[in-house]
Amino acid sequence: MNEMEIFRALSDSTRRAVFERLASGEKNATELREGLNVSQPAISQHLAILKEAGLIRVRREGRNANYSVAPDGLEPLFAWLERYRSFWPARVERLQHLLKEMDQ
């Protein structure tokens, strides 16, 4: 998967809520839907998009499907962020310098 698919999957607030719920452990679709104002077909579509993006995995137990976070799924996003990490130290240093000047 690439970072664009991850951004697309997490751009929806319902999918982010589902992903965050899964961060606390494995759950089925019914458990994930609790408290959300979405239908069962809609939660299934959200789960499919998260799975396609490589962010979650499914474990089947008979007719039941249990979902959990796929830890490596965020790796492309981390790699994308790493490319921009070098920009921040210089900007923070300039901001600190500016704030010191403003205090004087």
C-alpha cells in the first residue's frame, strides 16, 4: 500500500473512529458499530476500505469476522512523514530566535 491510500482511508471521520477503536484490541463489526450512527452495510464498507489500505486485518472464526489493526499498515505513512522531518528543526530554531527578539 502507499501513503495516498492510507490518507484516503483515514480521511473519513467514521473510518478514523473505527481504526481508533481497533487500536484497543480485536473487535467484530457489531462492536465497532456501537455508538456510531452508521448502518451495518456502511460499517462493512468502511472496514473494506481500511482493509484495502492495509490498515486492518480480518480473522475469521466460523461465520464471524474479527478485526484488528495491522501494525505494519502505517509504515508507508511513517516513511512519508520521515521525508519531511528534516524541515522542522530549522523552523523551530528560527521561531525560537524570533520569539527571543520579540521579548526584548
